[in-house]
Amino acid sequence: MLGDNLLYVILLAALGLAALLVNHVLTTREKDRAERNERLKWLKEQAEHTLNALSVLRELNCRSDITDKLNQHALSLIEEIGILAPESDLMSDISKVKESADRTRIRQEPLNNDKAVKRAQIYLNFAETLIGDMANKGRMSPLLVESYQRELYWINQSMVADAHQAQARALLDKGDRLEALTHLKHAKAILVRAAVPQRQKQERLNQVQALIDQLQPKRDYGSGTLADSLDAYLSEQK
């Protein structure tokens, strides 16, 4: 009898242990699945943002060494997606976004509406943040980071100035000289304030100023200036 009871206890203990083991396996699998899904969600967001930023930079004729850095980062994200979900819709979708980014070419015309400019600024800011993160992880030198950030800053400033100029030209075609002049003055103000060497922005400044002068010629005060009055006074004293 005692032996039977002991056997029952052992069987119950074995069943309890098996139940605990099964529960542990199921819990671990569920946790791993949740962590995998969370990681894939993050990878998807980062890959899409990086590829969209890459497209914007290529459209705006950004330096190739910067776009190469972003492209390498995007490839590392896509590679991890391929490991975690090789045959998934996510992998297929991201591959299509990558192909689209690879086909992007330099824009021949500036952006000409606020929505496009704001979208480009979002991805320029993302690229700058991403480069900062790479620097914090020791993947590039501080000097290189500073050089990249200066380039992205100028792309941002010149893009907005060019957009104002493009909008001004479109308004001129419609005969709206006053609103066109407002956009040109905005473009000039952006370029004047831009913290870059003068030679880097002078050509754009000249273009904008030439258009401003066409719409708002410099005032001609004619005779009677101080210099003319002084000449007349001196002649009278002779």
C-alpha cells in the first residue's frame, strides 16, 4: 500500500514537472515570437525611413559618400529582416522599396510645393539623426560627422530657398507679381542667414536678387542727392 502511494506521488510529481516544462516551453516560444514580431516592426520602420531618406538625398544631389552610408545601413536592416522572416510579405515589400530607392535620380527641377518640401525636411532630419546615432556607436569619426551634418544643413537650406524661387516663377507665369516677390524675399532671407561660406551661396543669391530687381527696381532718386547739392554749393563758392 505504501509502495502504491509512493508510486502515485512520483507519477503526480512527474506530471507536474512535465506540465511545468510544457508551460515553460510554450511561454518561451510566445515570448520569442513577441520579441521577434517587435523586432520586425522596428526593422520595418527603420528600413522604410532609411530608404525614403536615401531617395530624398539622391533626388537633392547629396554627396555620394553620405548616400553610401545610408545605403549600407539599409542593407544591414534588410539582411536582418531576411534572417527573421525570409519568405514574408515584409521582406517582399521592403525589397520593392529598396528597388525604388535604387532607381532614384537627381531632380532636374526644384521642389515647388510646401507638402513636398516638408516631406523632404522630415527625411533630411532623419538622416542627420541617423548619422548622429552612427557616430555614437563609433561607426564614424567626429570630423566626418561634422562634415556630413554641414552638407545636410546646406541641402536643407538651399532646397527651401530653391522651392521659394520655383514658386515665385510659377506665380509670375500667372501674373501675380506681389506674391512672387514675397517668395523671392523669403528665398533671399534664407540664403543670407544660411551659416555657410559666402562663395557656397553666392550664385543662388545672385539669381534671387536678379529676379527681385526685375520686380522691384531700385529707386532712382535722380538729381538733388547730397553729392549733387554739395557740388553745386562748391561751384557757387568759387
